[in-house]
Amino acid sequence: MRGPLPGTEPAAAPLALSTTESCAALVANFGLAIRQLRERQGLSQEKLSELSELNRSYVGEVERGRAIASIVTAHKLAHALNVDVAALLRHGELLERQRVAQRLRLAAIAC
């Protein structure tokens, strides 16, 4: 059995999520990353859909985490946003770390 590629080891999760929850978070965070990068570049969903050759309503579904983007779709979106797919995933992971940190802060306040 092979181990992970160097530099791809998963980060330790401070709050354990089930596989279903972590997959849902991945999809939601990927969509949010798309939206944030699109908005930072001043692009409308319509313009992003044109640049990525995807349907505008589908782009919206991906941004809302209601559609799971294939690797080809992720590539098209990344290309349209002038980033690589890895950058989109990293941005999504950053968003998840921020959410976990916020949950921890709120839990600490509640104690």
C-alpha cells in the first residue's frame, strides 16, 4: 500500500466530521471559493459562465454547493478565474479552517 504523495498529507481536523459531513463541507467550500474569487475579479456569474463555457445556472449551483463539480468543471472554472485547480482547493480549505476556528471561538465563549 502506498502512502500519500509528499506534501499532500491531510491536515489534522480539530473537530472530527463524518465522511458525509466532510464531503458536504468540501463541496460547499469549493463553491464559496469560486464565488469569492469571481467577485474579487469583478465578474458576474454570467461572465464567468461565458469564460468557462458552462451554463450560468450551473455555475450558480456550484457556488451554492448544490452541484458537485467534476474535475473538468473545476479546471474550466479555474482557467476562467486565472488560477489553477489546486489554488481553488487551497482556498476552499482555508475557508474550512476559518469556519472551524470560528466554531471553536464560539464554543469557548459558550463555556
